[in-house]
Amino acid sequence: MSNNRGRGLQANALGTFDTVVMAVAGSAPAYSLAATTAVLVGAVGVASPAALLYCAIPMLGIALAFSYLGRIDVNAGASYSWVGRTLHPFLGFISGWALVVSATIFMVAGSLPAGSMTLSLFDQGLADNTALSTVVGAAWFVIMLLVVLGGARLTVRAQLLMSGVELGILALFAVFALVHTDNARAFDWSWLGFSHFDGVSGFASGGLIAAFYYWGWDVTSNLSEETRNSRRTTGLAGLIGVGIVFLLFEVFTIAVNIILTSRQIESNKANVLAVLGDELWPGWGGKLLIVSVMLSTIATLETTLIQVTRSLFAMGRDRTMPAALGKVHRTWNTPWVAITVVGGVALVMFIASNALGSVGEILSDAISAIGLQIAVYYGLAGLAVVVAYRKMLFKSAANFLFGGLWPLFGALFMFWIFVESLGDLSDAAIAIGIGGLAVGLVPMLWYWKQGSDYYRPARLDATRTVETDYVPDDFVPEQSRVHQGLPTDF
């Protein structure tokens, strides 16, 4: 397994600001709120803000894990490489496969709302037409596919435009929500406590859905081979991204609890944010938030495409998947074979999705299935950082907390919500989530038998990396520290 950056991707294409934008766009704040709020409220009721709060704490631990691992192994495969080089190559492959499957499922879960939201701008009655939403969503997906194919710089330019408008609209309506007086219910601090959860299993179900809200910030790690000063930049951007989307999620979820009735939420499963917008600004509010959600959905399709194609690129490069996936376009410096394959598979899934039911039903099962897969690869990354830095954890309290205890807590939380939530999920969600992971055993065993070097890895050990590469100051012995400023283009 190679850590070499010189494999064809466009090096140094992204700076710090670009990477922060990608982290926020990856979590898709407007889309997550619109598509997932009804699912979360259905699972935990008014405890939705609490679920997001208590999932944010372990999620920061996972973000710390990605940050520290990215400093000692720059690889487009991210957790696929880190887990394989610390825990076991089989677990590393499953980690990468979990991302690939969850991202591919998201092509349907994300493109359907993109189509639905676009149609609702013209005629609200068309928004619930699954077939028409699929066609329009597929068109948006193909456009984003071409943008991603065009290279990292084009991708970021498109992202800056879409996310800039999205976040501007969300900030405006966050202010409107704070001054709104016509409320369905009064704010209650208990919404941030544990009293409204339906036992332990109810808390776990809420945590699994909340993990889907946050998912996507780690696209910065998949872009590490294309980022300037990536050993520091990608991890920092991921942490900033989690912080920004946490604030947005809490403000809008509390606003939904206060302003909308349970009936409004239930009857608008795929369009909750638009209903909230109409309440905050009758006439124009719903339309503006639909625009925000549409842009957010399209933007996160782009970041998800980056994640899955860069992961497949790394797998093809390591010969754990067909080697053609590791090919890079000579002009655009993008993994064009991986992009083409993902595009074809996703379009087939769009057509198949028409037989599954309404937009809201498809979203509910897909979100839960993706949550299971997210829990797997995030949890494995949390364990990997503890193993990689195990010889340095007791050198200081900071080492122990940020490089060991917090990521370990995040990992255990992810595995716990995975197991605990299984009893409450639908058969379809479990089949998609677990079945999707199980399919990965076929290519894993096949390429293991073929003798891929990935299955004979050079072990990832932070103490050895210190000798030649950058490691965070608090992990370097005092006598060997060299001053290094924070590279940034802010």
C-alpha cells in the first residue's frame, strides 16, 4: 500500500478555505434538515435536538481521528487505507466498501429530493411524482457527474457558488426563526435532555439518524492528495465543518419543534424545511428554502461523488478492486473510470427506485441503511487512530484525550448505535444496510486470493512517521519540536 501522492490526481488544487467549504457542503445542512427531520422526529419526537447534540460529541471524536490519521498517511482512500494499515486489511476493505455502498445508495436518496424540490418550484403537485422526480434528479446527477469529471478546481468553483447561496439563505431564516412569535409550542430545555427518548433503543435510533445528518464532512480526507498542506488542512477543515453544521442543525431542529405541529411534519416528510419557510415568511419563505435545499442536495451529490470515486480510485490503485478504477484522465487528472462506473450504477438504481414507493418512503429506509454503514467505517477509523498513536498516548494529557480517549469514545458510540438500532429498523433498511456490506466480501476475498499488496501492508505507526513527516506538536517530544506555523490561504 502506497502513501505516494504522485499517482495522477491533481496535487495542490485546493486550499484551506476551499476544503472548509467542501466539509460543510459534504454534510449538506439544508438537505439534511429537509430530508431527515421528519425521519428523526418520527423516531424520537421532540428529542430531536438532543439526538443531534449527543451525536455531535462522539462525531467530533471521529473528526479528531480523521485529523490525526490524515497527518501520518495521505491517501485518497482515507479510512480504507488507515484501518487496513492499523487494524487489519480485511477491516480496511470493509471500511472503504461501507463508504462506497453508502455513497452509492445516497445517489438515489439525494437525487430524488433534488428532482422533487426542483419540480416544487413550478408546481407543488408534481413534487410527489416519484417517476418525474427521478428523471429530474437524474439530470442533476449527470450534471454533477460531469463537473466532478472536470477536475478538483472546477468542482470547488461550483461548490463555492452553490454552498454560498445555500448558507446565506439558511442564515437569513435562522434569524427569522429567532424572532418568530407565532409558535405551535413553547421552547423547553428538556428537549436537550434524555427524558423524551423512548428508552435506550429509542436513543440509539435517534443517534443513527443523527449520524446521517453529520455524514459527509470527511470528504476532505478523500481530497487529501489534491489539497495543499493536506496533513494539517484536511483535518482542520473537517473539525470546522462539523462545528458549523452542528449549529445549523440545532437552530433549525429547535425551530421545527417550536413552529410546526406534528401533523405538519408528518404530512411533509420530504419537504419539512419548505413548510417551515412558509411559516416564517408566508409566500416567499417556502420558495427560498426550497432553493436552498435544492442547491444543498445538488452540492452534496457532488461531494458524495468525490468520496465514492476517490475511494474506488484508491482501491483500483491497490488492486483490491479492478485496476481500471485507478486510472486517471490525462487532461482532467480525475479518476474517470471510477466516475463513469459510479454514474452508470447510480442511474440504474434511479430507475429501480420507482418500484420502491414514494419519495418519503425511499428516503426513510435509505437514511437508516446509510446510517448503519456510516457507523461501521467511522467506528473503525476511531479505533485505528488509537492503534496508530498507541505508543504516544501517555506522553501528555492532550495526547490521551484528543488522540485516544475521545476518538475511542466516538468509535464505541458508533458501534453501539449500530447494534442497538437493529431491533427498531425496518426489514428493508436492514437488508440494504447489512446486505450492502456483505456484498463487499466477494471482491475482498477475490483480490486477497489474487495477492494484492494491500493485504501485506506496511503498518501505520505514528512514532515511525515522526522521523520524516509532520505530527501534531503535542505528539512530538519536546526536544525534537520545530516551530511550524499553520499553513493557510484564508
